[in-house]
Amino acid sequence: MGRFVLRRLLQSVVVLLGVTLVVFLLLQLVPGDPVRVALGTRFDQQTYDALRERSGLDRPLVVQYLSYVGHALTGDLGVSFRSGQPVTTIVLERLPATLSLAVTAVLLALLVAFPLGVLSAVRSGSFVDHAARVFSQFGVSVPDFWTGIMGILLFAGVLGWLPPSGYVALTDDPAGWASHVALPATAVGLVTASILTRFIRSSVLEVLAEDYVRTAEAKGLRRRVVVVRHVLRNALIPVVTVVGVQLASLVGGVQLASLVGGVIVIEVLFAWPGIGRLTYDAVQARDYPVLQGAVLFVATLFLLTNLLVDVLYARLDPRIRLR
Amino acid sequence: MTRSRIIAAALAVALTGLAGCSAGESVDVDGGSTAAGSAGGTLTAAIGGEPDQLDPHRTSAYYSFQVLENVYDTLVEPDADLKMGPALAAKWTTSSDQLTWTFTLREGVRFSDGSPLTAQDVVYSYQRIINEKLNAAYKFATVKTVTAPDPATVVITLTAPTPNLLANLGGFKGVAIVQRSNVESGAIKTRPVGSGPFTVASYTSGDTIKLTRNDAYWGPKPKLDGVTFTFVKDPTVALQNLRGGEVQWTDNLPPQQVPALKEDGAVTVATTPSTDYWYLALNEARKPYDDVNVRRAVAFALDREAITKAAKFGQATANQTAIPKGSSWYYDYTPYRHDPDQARQLLGQAGVTGRTLDLMVTSEYPETVTAAQVIAAQLKDVGITVKIRTLDFAQWLDEQGKGNFDAFLLGWLGNIDPDEFYYAQHRTGGTFNFHGYSNPAVDTLLDQARTQTDEGVRRQTYERAAKQIVDDASYIYLYNPDVVQGWSAKVTGYQVRTDRAIRFRDVTLNR
């Protein structure tokens, strides 16, 4: 397994190199001049030229790219056009907020989706099944920012139970963190829960139709034992992948499988100082180094998550061997 | 049983998370930021976005200046009527040829770290802007030398008389006096050191900037212990924060709710006319907008009242010139009434029929998007089909720079001296003259007014220029928005300013 992990890590470096190239080229295609955005509306030509030169944007594209990759290989992702701060510092500063939001959202989602998905599969066609399907339809149809705003108006506005926005670090004040994370995590978690419910339901249904399940039932095992011992064990293997991918895509704020909106909008709405809002601001300002850094970071996270999922697979399913 | 253990662990963590969430009921919604026991407390202010950086000479973002207004000083500064008055400079004299200005600094001014602020710091700050060609370099276009003959005296010599020199040196904190060591260490980007009433204590990226009182401040001692800025983009969320007491001040209120908020009285909402103006510009490099009659036709076709109402929900005043009534440079001139017949007639004379107009607006300023829809309806009435193009600001600026538009909508903000708002926009080849307006008569007037030291003559010159600009419909001015800010009942001593400068130095927070 050690060799497997090592080989995968080496492959990742190549993938990441590809990511930097694609992102770099894409940024060149996006209209918008970072120098003009940085200067606003009042400046003269000399000022424009000076900033362009200082930012290194006057150099040929090939030089810009090679110098970026060269520095990136030594761990230097450059400095932000906007703030002049090192990109690595900026991204790492924003990581805890996003991670804590994404993890909470996925845990909340699992808490709902796991029992709901399993019940709705086991009691297929029952009232619970119908309710679960309505719920998951609702969850994927309603945009998370809408549930977010409704949550703010109800729980912060009318009831006054929760703060409308903002962030407190988990390590500083766990209770404060929890009260601040509740609304955004619920808004994101609702979407994730809906996706997971559907997925768990179909996965369990599939396993229920397997021959060994019929055999288990035929030999007189109780339904509960069959479900817990024979069905869930097998049905949950693909679920691990989905949970992993959901988590990674939430952190990255990427539109994965066209279902997950990511946390960008929610972070902006709730004034949550995470990677999503960083990305949003960087796009607005055409802050290339920060965008490149954030994408590179998210790509790394994706690769690592996938690797972790594969390793977990082998642990969960003895039939799978890592080579 | 590895698998079941994993699942059990996941469930356990999930349950802990849920338990944590329900603890949220005990949130202190009663202004958790007021530090008990101290004199003034800490005011939390929600602004609409995050500063890009805190180096006053390198940022152009209004969000940065909202913070920096409370951290830095300029040589002079505008009072409530935007007249320039003493700040770091206690007094100044001008030579008879108007080419040498001598400023005497206030005694005993210190930076917030305790080091003295001397004339050398002023020289350093201005030379930094000029030599490194930073954002405000254009404000020093006529400055020949800046010297410090002694620690309390700054002498500025000019290549031409510059009647708006004071506005250039104090109009905003982009020309603030910075500390050399703070710049050279690079700390100025996140931990700037100024001489203003507050100083930056911490900056958490994406979250908050915390200011604490500068006890070395030369002016009256600020009453607040500190000010915390939070960045809340969504106005509905900002309002909820204000209502719930999480913040005590915001300028990010949903415009459609302002009238109701004013009546409701739970929070204080104050408005004052700003010197900002919003306008429509037609691209004179493109036919048929090079024809003054076509531009005038558009000006007659617009119902400014309707546009203003739609874009700003009544928090603005329609205007046909740049600057609003009550401001010292106001010029009363209203040649255009809403007259579609006149517009059609002018268009007919110009031979324009069935025209499609590409109107570029930006989502950065949602009011331009709303205004564009009203304008489209009004122009349809005179036979012009408007195609609205909504872009993000970066792309919008790109298109504007390339001249890829028939028309655009934008605002010009924080205006103090007319040179600032006429020269760049209407002088042939001006730095913001992207619509290609060129009238030699206006050029001459603007050049003369720039160096005209007689205030009366200067005013007349600008009025003649303003009249010509409006008659030529170089810009079709639409309205002056109000500055709208809201604060909690606990806040006293705050004044809404027409230039949108946010000063917390006189504010008290009552318990």
C-alpha cells in the first residue's frame, strides 16, 4: 500500500502542474485588467504603467508562467495583487473557517441523510420513503442562499436566537463558533443532505436486490440483522466516495456534478472569512496570484481526498486490493 | 469491526456538532462587543466589503478609506461643508505669485507608536506618491518640490498656480502622512501606523479590522475605546446585524427599506445629499452619438425623476448638472425637461431612426442596472431600442478603456473641487474621457480655471464650462444620491458627511 500511495502522490504532482497551466491560460482569457481594477477610476497613465510593471504583468506570458511555476515548486505562490500579502499565508488563514463550515455541513447532512436514506430504501414505497423523496427534491431544488436568507430572517430577525452573520474561531470560543456556524452550515447541509439521501437510498436499494441478501433472509435472519450486517456494509462503500467528494467540493466551492453549489455564495452571504469568499473577492479584483493559489490548493485537496477515499475503500471492502 | 467503528465515530462527531449548534441560543445579541468597565466601549461597524489593503497610498477602495479615515491624518482636511481647514498643518501662507506654499505643522504631533511626526514625514509621504507614481500622483501634477527647512515647516513649490492645492492635499486619506519605517518594513499593508484618532490593533483577513484609541492623538481624545469593522456584503444581513445589536453602525442598508426604517425608529437612519453624481455617457467616437442633437435628444427623452425613484427609492435628487444644490459649486441650470416630442424631433433632424443602443452597466453598482431598465423603457418611447449589457466591474472597465460601448452609466464619487470632476472627464484627452468628448472652448475654460487664483473668476469660468458641458450633453447627468447611514440608539455624536468620510472620533457609545 505504501508504494501505491507514493505512486499516486507522484502522479498528483503532474496533475497539479497541469492545473496551474490550465488556470493560467483561463485567466488570460477572462476579460478584465487587474491593474485598472486596482487603481479604480482616478489615476493617470504613468501610475497605470508603474503598477503594471511592479505587478510583473508587462512581461511576456511565457515568462510570467514559468516564473510562477518556478516559484510554486519551492512553495512560493507569489503575493496578492490587491493586498501585497503572500498567497500561501492568505489561503492558510482562510482555511480553518471553510473547513469548519464544510465539515459541520457534511456531518449535519449525514445525520439527516443516513437514517432517512436507509429507512426510505428499506421501507420503499412507504410514507417515510415518500417524505424522504420530497425532502431531497426540495433540498436540491431550493438554492442555498435562499434558505440562508430565510434562516437569517427567522432565527436572527424574528426569533433573535442566532447571530445573522460573522465568524468566531472554534479554538477561541466553541459556543460562539457553534452559534455562528449553525445557520450557514444548515443552509449548505440541506443541499448536501438531499444529495446524500438520494444516493444512500439508491445504494441500499441496489444491495437489497442482491442474491446474498435473499439468501440471508432465506436462512431466517431477522430483517434488522440483514440490513445492518449485510446490506449497510456493502451499500456504504460508494457512499464514502460521495461524502469525500462532497466535502472536498464544499471546501473548494466547485460546481461538482452540477449539484453542489459549494460554499462561495454562503460564505459571501454570511460574511464567513473562508476560501470561498477569498475566491469571490479575488475574481472581482482579477487577483490572479490569489486565484491561482486558491485553485491549486483546492486541487491538492481534491487529490488527497480521492487518495484517502481509495485507501478507505480497501479497508472497507476486502475484495479491493491497492496496487 | 473497522467499518462499524468508522460509522459510529462519524455519528458521534455529528452529534457533537449538533449539540454545539443548539448552544447558539445563548448568544449575546445585546452588543457583545461593548467591553464592560471601560470608558467608551467598542463600536462595531459593518461595511459592505473588505479593504484590499491598508496602505493609504496604494489602495483605491472605498472600503479601505472607510477604515483609514480614522487612522490617518492629512495636512489639511475638509470640514462639514467641504471647506479645507487645518489638520496636521496648523496654518499656511501663500507667496504672492501663488507658487510657494508654506505650511506650519501643529506642535507635538506623534504617530500612534509614539514617534514624532515632523515635516520630514510629510516630505517623505509626498515624495513616495510622486516618485513611485502611486494612485494619487496626479494630484501632485503641478508640484515642483517639497522640502522641510525645519521640523515644523513644509514648503511646497509649484510649476503653476494651483488654487485647489488644499483639496489635493487633504481631500481624502489617499494623500495621508505615513511613517517611513512602517512603509519600509512592509507592515503598512496590514498594520499601518498613522497619527489619527485610532490605530489598527489587528486585521483578520476576511473577518474584522480592530482599531483601538490612539492615546497620543493630537486632537480631542476619542471617547470610544475602539472601533471594529466587519465586512457584510449583503445589505439585508447588515440590517439584521444592526437590528440585533451585533453591530452599531452600518452604511450598507437595503435602499428599498430605508423609508420604513426611518419611520420605525428602532435604529437611527440619517441621510444627507452627497456630492456624488451618476450620469449617462454616450460614445462620441461612434456615430450617431458624435452628433450633439442625438445626444440632446436622449437628454430630452429621459425622465430623471422616474430614473431616480427606481434606482434609489427616493434617496437621491434628480439633477441636470454635476453637483447638488447646497454644495458650494452648485450651478443652477436645467435646460432639459422630459419631452419625448422634442426628442423625436431632434432625432428626426439627425436622420436617426430605428436605432439600437448598447448600454453598458456594472453589477458592482446595482443602481446602474435598475436605472438602465428605466432608461431603456424611456428611450423605446422615442424609437431607440436599448440593449443592456451587465458586466462585472473588471470587465466593464476593460470595455470602457477599449471604447467598446454606445453608452455607459457610472457615478463619480467624493467630489470636492470642480477640477477633479470636470478635467479628467471633459477635457480633450482627459484620463477619464473615455466617451471621446472634445470641445476646444471647454478645454480652454478648464485649463484657465485650473490655475485661476481669483475665486470669483474661477467660479464663473467653471459655470461657463458646466453650461457648455450640459448643452453639449457630454455627460447626461441624472442624479445626486443621498449618503444613507444607520446606527443604533446607543450611538451619539456621529455626523453623516456629504463626502462619505466616516469619522468615529467624536462618537460616544451609551450603555
